[in-house]
Amino acid sequence: MPTQKPQLTPISEMTFAELEASARACTLCSEHLPLGPRPVFQISSTARILIAGQAPGRRVHETGVPFNDPSGDRLRAWMGIDRATFYDARRVAIIPMGFCYPGTGKSGDLPPRPECAETWRKALLAQLGRVELTLVIGQYALDWHLPERTQGTLTETVQAWRSYQPSIWPMPHPSPRNNLWLKKNLWFEQDVLPELRLQVAKLLDTH
Ligand code: SF4
């Protein structure tokens, strides 16, 4: 007797719970992942802030906690919030372009796996009805969240931050690898971050 394949619910028709569970169990691009799949993200339908990052690094892969590394320490300092607030999924969603560690190349971590955003991003973002501020971190997230931006560099896009107010904040990656960028672009810490901290505090009611 022929066996019947289980009927899978299309992603576009999944409930929030089904969607989150399916993304957390995803193995779609496992053949490309040197340490195997371990999707790392944080989400709830009540979040007010979205952090749209790149992909987990090795340390985040090992702990399963997003931004649990020096990049995260710097990002929390940029936002002016502590770990407890940052990891409160009811307030802050963290949805990178790729959910699993993609491996390391000659000049740092490899790009996020493209299958990831293609498969999950639209559906997950559609669940975030209360988000009012999105931190768009690094080139891949900028390309997704600001497709209309001109061909400018990341620096030019971040420099034009006022034109994306109040909901989108283009950001450089907070990685220690970007220390030189931060030294060359002092305006980012002097002009952008104080304003960002104000907006974050207002939304999270932490001021
Ligand atoms: S990177 Fe994304 S698409 Fe690939 S296995 Fe992880 S969750 Fe699935």
C-alpha cells in the first residue's frame, strides 16, 4: 500500500507559533553549514524594536544566544540598554538575515546563506505588527530593508540616517572588526548614537 506524504502547511498560511517552530527546526541549507544548522533568532508579536543583523558568528552558534559576543556588548552600549532588556523578546526582536552560522572565509565570517531570508524573512517580519524602530545592521540587511537606496556605500547610507527617520536606522556592524571604521567616522558616535538612545528609551520606556 502506498504511504501518504504528510501535508505540510505552506509558510504563508502558518500561524505565528507554527512559523516560529518551523524556522527553529529548519535544516534547509545544512549542507553548506560547517557546524550544522542551529537557527538563532528572537521574536514575539509585541516587540517594539527590530534588530536586523547579519548572521550568527561561531560564539553565538555555540551558545544559541543572539549577539552574545563583543559585537552584542557594543550594540547594547550603542542602544543604551542592558542585557535583560535586550533579551526581552516581548520588547526586542532579533532577526538576522541568516539564522545559522555560515562559516568563516579569508576575511571574516561568510555572508548569510541566501536561502534563509528568501524562505523565512517576509513571513516572520509580517508577524511584527508593533515594531516602530528597526536597526538595519550591515550590508546584507541594508540591501533587504532599504532596497530603494541609491548605490551608495554603507558609510554613505549610514551618513544619510536622518532621511530614514524615525523608523529605520542604518548601522555599521558593531563588530570589533569595524574599530577602524568607527575611528574614521566619529560623527556616528557623536551625532547618531545619542539620538538613537533617545528613541530606544522612548519606545522601551527605559528613560
Ligand atoms: S541558515 Fe536559515 S535556511 Fe539555512 S538551515 Fe539555518 S534556518 Fe534554515
